[in-house]
Amino acid sequence: MRLVFDQAFGLDEDSLHDVVAALSERLRAHPRLRRPLDRVVGNRWCEFEHGLTHFIAALGARTGDHGGGLAAVFEAFPELAPEHVVDARDLFVESALAVLPLHAAASLSDFADGVCDLALRALCPLPGATGAIPLSRRINEAEEALRIGAGLG
């Protein structure tokens, strides 16, 4: 799935940044995500927002320049659990719906589902299928899938 950065569609780099800024506020207020993100992000929220905007834009355009987002999250947030991933995805979708026209928010929602699914597969492999594969390798496989756009529609 390619994100359409087009004014007529309602999604451009400025509106994407607005979604990320709204997400940032929601993340800082979320009861389960606030504390771990305080440790991971600290007082560097502006840097976090810029990096996340770049990550999403690069994945959406499939430039391959998304910067190892999943690997960085797993490294900085070792206690990351499936519920954190789902909470973050839900907050992202809420933010998109609050900022964008419905069709643009739907595009970002599909995109968020794809990224979330890859992260969840890395965290929770199917029983028997990849359970013996170390987490670091599953994360690298998820990163490679993101790099080539697999799972993103």
C-alpha cells in the first residue's frame, strides 16, 4: 500500500506531521504507554515526532529509508509487549481520524495495521512455526519485510 501524499486526498507531509503530533499527545497521556515512553523518549519528543514522521513517510513511499524503526523500538523498549503495540496502533488510528478526512485516515489505518501485524508476529510467533527463531532474528525479518513493503498492502 502506498500512502498518497496529495492535497486532494488530504494527506501530505504537513498533515502527517499533524497526525504524529496528535499521537504524541495521546501517547504521553496513555496509562500503559506513558511510563515506558518517558524512559525511552525522555524530553526528546520533538525528535521522536520528527523521526516517526520520517519513518511513516519513508515506509509509505517505500524508499527503504525508514531507519530501522522496529529494531530501534525493540532495542529501546525491551519490555515491549503485544498490548503496547496494539495500544500504540489504536492511538495512531484515533489521531489520524481526529486530524484527517476519513479516506486519508483509512489509508493510514490500513498502513498502521500492516506495521502492527509485523511487530506482533515478531513478538508472538505462531506456535511451532517460528518459536525457535530468536527474537532478534524475527525483528530483523520484520524490518526486512518493512523495507520491501511486504505486509503493507
